[in-house]
Amino acid sequence: KVNQNLTVAARISGKEILILSVEEADAASGMARSLNNLQRPSTQLQSVAPGKEGKLFRLFHIKDQTKREFSYHYHDFHKVIIFLSGKAAYHIEGKSYYLKPWDILLVNRHAIHKPEIDFSVPYERFVLWIRDDLAQTDLLRCFQKAIDRSFNLIRLDSGTQEKLKQLLYELEAALKDEKFGSDLLGTALFTQFMVYVNRIFLEKQYIYDTRSYSSDSQIEELLRYINHNLTEDLSIETLARKYYLSKYHMMRKFKEETGYTIHNYIISKRLLLARTKISEGTPILKAAQLSGFSDYTTFSRAYKKQFGVAPSYKDGKISSVAD
């Protein structure tokens, strides 16, 4: 029996088979667990080599046509989506991206996002989950740059596309293999893939097409300001004055573009910042203050509501949000 809190494992032809969630299945609750607890239920079977559950990255190759709707949500890990086929758009922090085959999306940790899928045709993609505590921190630079640019899409020319396509299929094969050195080979191929992705994105070696995305410029600027000023006064009145907007127009547009009210968005981002600081060793009270909370009781209540537990050093590093 499979339910939302159960991982099912079996052995078929000598290989371990895990029933895993497709990468957006967590959107049903609007949240996701960290990569420290990746084994989650699904309607799909995917084979993985035994003993690889503690990896700093995971690769999934998924093809499905199950009709479902997704809510805005975020993850405690970084995600790379390589779109292979189907009809899909992705909404990330106020921008909508219209995907073509072999487009790559960089979804940074804690980014509010959701997919919009036309399930009249099969939806196929590679999904790469990457933990934030990756030892080779340079490989995560592309995600920070995506935040800085407010842009998450990589569209490849045909030559680069073929190179990365071959590399991904080699990586997929290595991660399924149980031969000597398969772990080392998989890590090396993952590193090579992320080096290429960083080079392409950081040096803007991708095809920039204004028709590939859309956004509301005012909401985009508002999002940028909020994320860079979480410790400042971010009241509705202050933001409306700063951007010369009607409070009610601003609130309505923000909800349309992000799926969140302005208040809930700010609280969520502040809580995520506080949890990160706690996981880095900052005292809890100070972490709350450094994240924009002036009252500890308010902070503690909001923290428990969002993450399901009271703030603590133990829970600072591992996501406590159930699917």
C-alpha cells in the first residue's frame, strides 16, 4: 500500500527499485523535503543503485502523462530541470518560461515556483536535485547568478545541446551501474555537466530570446527589492509608496504573479533565511532578529506553523516540512 508518508522498496532482477515521487509531486502540499530525506512515494518506478540514498545529488529521468495541477512551492535543495518533450511552462519567482526541448531551468533553493503542464501529450524531463552543502561550492554559482539576474533559463545552440545530451545519458547510465568505480564515474560526470552549465550561464553563452519568457516588470522589481531587504520595513504601505502603486492593485498583481500574498511571501522568505542562519550556528534569537523578526514569540509561532517544529539547531539543517 502506498501513501504520502511511505517509501516502498522492492528488488527486481537483483536491482533495488524505489517508488519515488516525480519532482513536482511535493506541490500538492506546497512544500518539499530536503535531499537529506529524498525517498518519497510516487506512481512511478525508477531504478537506482543500492546504497545511493545519501548522495549530494540525484538524477531522475521522468516521462509521464498523469493529469494534475500544481501549487506554488519551494525546495530545500537546488534543482536543474532539463526539458525533453511535451508542452510545459515554468513559473519561477514572478517570471514565466515557455520551454522548448532541451531547455535547461535553474531553480535555486527556496525559489517559489510551479510547473504548468499540458498533459494532452507526455511530459518528459531530466531532473537533477543538488544539496546546498555540496563540497564543490563553485558548482552552485549558477544558482546565485540566476538570483542576481532574475533569470533562470538556458537555451542551447545545437552543438552544445548535443554535447550535454550525450553527457546526461552517460551520467544516467553510470548512476544505474553497479560495476567497479560507478560512484566515482557518476560524480565525475555530474561535475563535468555542472561545469558546462556554469560556463554557459555565467558567460551568457546561451540563446537569449525575449519570447521565451514573460513577467510583470513592477512585480519583478518588487520581488527583487523584498529579497534583498528582508530585514527592512516591508509593510504594504511602505512598498506601495516606494513603487507608487495602489496598495490593492499591488497586492492583487503580486498574488497573480507569485501565488502568494505579499505578507505570506515575506514571512516565508524571512523564515527560510532564519532557518539557514540557525543551521550555520547563529543563536536562534539572533537569527530571528537578523531575518527581520522583531518579536521572538511571533517568530517562533510562524516557524512552527511553516516547518512543523519549534526552531532548534537540530532542525535548522534538515527540512522539517512534510510533503
